[in-house]
Amino acid sequence: MQQRQVSSFLVDFWEKSIETIDEKKLKELQLERLNYSIEIAKKSEFYGQKLKDIKKIKNFDELEKIPFTTKEDLLQNNPLSFLTTDLKNIVRVHSSSGTTGRSKYIFYTKKDIENWADLVARCLFMVGIRKNDIFQNMMSYGLFTGGLGLHYGAEKIGILVIPAGVGNTEKQIELMRELKTTVIHITPSYLLYIAHYIEEIGLSPSEDFNLKTAIVGAEPYSENTRKKLENIFKINVYNCYGLSEMNGPGVAFECPYKDGLHLWEDNYYMEIIDPKTGKILGENEEGELVLTTLKREGMPLIRYRTGDLTKILRERCECGRTHRKIMRIKGRSDDMFIVKGVNIFPSQIEAVIMEFPEVDKNYQIIIDRKGGLDILTVQVEIKKEFFKGEINELRDLQERIKEKLKEKIFVSPIVELVETGTLPTTTGKAKRVIDKRRL
Ligand code: DLL
């Protein structure tokens, strides 16, 4: 197929003007938009009272006077109390469920949807996705933002979109082969599962498909998992971060340098805080990401605590984009579990086990308590060829994984090696940790 060129207007829009805006100008723009957000937010019932004494902000330090907005605020208040406009101006709602079982609702005006699609298009364009690509969107369509969010962004570029949705792996593979899909959007756990499925049915992930790019996000995964996926499929895997409260996917995205995610600072003002004290931290200091929407009109959120742990990278990117990068999300502060008094994130365990070539694509973490003692078990799927090998070699592998884990997480786990295909799989967000102490 002949390469169709995007119009020079779009190239200007995504590639030159906004992405590489001069740093000083970006700051001015952010300040102007912060004031816009605060003013417009005051129109909502929720912020009306909260922000009534806040005058025009002249520098970013003054932001500290504004209280954070939390997930609990969204869960406990009437969803409509966040609206800045009449419901008749709202054209879409998405939602995501909170841990308590209640849902957070996010409302969009027509302009909000347009703007979000532009942001997603910017992300896709950045990693070389163009009109002649075939894009299979393997994320759930519906209230979850991963489906429609990427769909509209991809359509903006003019790509052929296959709205495959999540699940039905056999159909996904058929679509990929028949329509010669070049780009997919998928969660890391589902992509690992698909790789396994493809091998099971006797196809080669790297040779029997036309894939060149995977956009992978919606849940934490390690750099080693990315490398594994890139090796299996011989494609580029780019990390995409977002959350419903901030539109959905497309808040931050990796450029071809794959060394952190550019967070679109003309649309979101970011701060990193100490999750315990709320104190603002500097660049290169790890903490909780706090975001303020800068362009959203229907439902602005001011100083929203995402719960996601990361840091702002000090080093500027070689790609030339001025929007600063954040480190791959380490996890959510509420993902962390404590075993024998030690704080552990599932991503730390994943990073260690995925380093071993014998390890296949799935794992599970089980925490239990016996006789007052915490017991951490890591179940790891091992590739068939190794699993069928010598028992002594398996024991040796088990020991090596255990030692490496102990070195990294400071707790000695029980390591159980199981054959590929044994552990439960999911097409949506993976549930890696089963904490039986809480059952
Ligand atoms: O997961 C939006 C999304 C869809 C992002 C598709 C990327 C791709 P929620 O369901 O509201 O929205 O969940 C948001 O998922 O706060 C993070 O904890 C986690 N998350 C999302 N992307 C990543 C990522 C969507 N790339 C929550 N790495 C966020 C790590 C991620 N965690």
C-alpha cells in the first residue's frame, strides 16, 4: 500500500508547534490555563465553595493554597456536582470503579472529546503511526476509556480502526491475520496471553503477522516485560498512561526513545507529592502524581491525587520535545502490600522474574498468614521446554529466582514453578496479587 501523507497542517499541529513549544512559553501557557481551570471550576457545585477565595494565580507556588481533590471526593459526592455546565452540553460519560465498589463518573462536552482525541492522535503520531496503518483496538469499548479514547484519536489521524474490543482471542488473531493489522492497543497481560495462544496454535508471533507496533498500557508493567514482548513479536512496544479522571489514555506516552513518558504539559499541570505528608517534591524525587486539567471545560479537576507513583525526570529528552517525562508508573500507592513489615510493589517482583529466559508470560503473587507469620508465595509459569527438563535443573532455577527476589525485595519468598497455561488469565486488567490475609 502506498504511504499516504498527512496534511502539513497536522504535522505542524502535532509535531512542531505544540510538542516542542519553548519552555518559557509553555510555563506562561500553563499559568494562563490554570487560571482558566480554576475560574471554570468555580462554576461547579463541588468547587464553588472550595475555591471561592482563590484569586488569580501569578505563580505556581500559589497553587499550594488549593486543597487536593481525591478519589473519595469523586466517590462520595453527587457526580453532577462536578459539572460546570448544564447537562444538555454534556455529550459523553465514562466511568471507572473505585475499590469500594462505587464508580467515578467523568463527563465530557463536545469540545472535551475533540481535545482528548487530539491528544491521543498526538501520541500515536509521535510513535510513527500514520494513515496507512491498520489499527486493532483490543481494549474494552464502553464505560472504560481505553476503547473509545484510542478509537477517536486514531480516527483523527485517519487510520483504519478495527474496533475489536477485548477478548475472543481466536477472533482477534483472525482479524490480525486477515486485515493485516500493523498496530494494536492492548493491556500487557492480555498481550502476554495472546503470545502464548499464538504459540499454542502453532503460529509464530513474529513471522505470521504484520504487526509493527503495540500501544500497551492501563496497568503497570516492567521494562523487562516490554523487552520480552518486543522480542516475542519483533515489534515496538510503547507505554501509554492515563486515567479516566484525566479523560483516559493519552495523558503521558513514550516517544521512540522509550525512556520515560512525555506528559502533555499543555493539557495537564503535574506535581509530585509525598503521599504521606502532601509536600511537593522536586524533579527526580519519587512520589504520587497529582494532576490538574488545563483545558477541560465540562468537568475540570484541580490538584487531583492520582494515587500513581512515579517521578518527573530531570533530564530533557533527546527527541527534542519540551514536555517533561515521567518514569514508568511503579504502581499505585494502594497496590503496595506489606509482608513482614517490608513494603513491596508487584512491579518489583515482575521485573525480577521476567529477567529469567525460562520464565514464560504469567505469574501470581499470593500472601497468606500462618501462625502469625506472613508468607509470600510467587507462582511463576515456566516455558514448556524447560518445564519438561531435568528436575535438578528446575530446582536450581527455583533457587536462583528465590535468591534474586530476596536480594531485590528483602523478603524470602516461596517460589513455585508451574507449567505455562496453569495460572488464571484475564483479558482486562490483571489481578496479580491475592492477599488471603484480607479474605
Ligand atoms: O486505565 C486508562 C487507560 C486506558 C490508560 C488504556 C492506558 C491505556 P482507569 O481504568 O481509570 O483508566 O485506570 C487508571 O490505571 O491510575 C494507573 O494506576 C493505571 N494505569 C493506566 N495506565 C498505566 C500505565 C485507564 N501505562 C489507572 N502504567 C491509573 C501503569 C497504568 N499503570
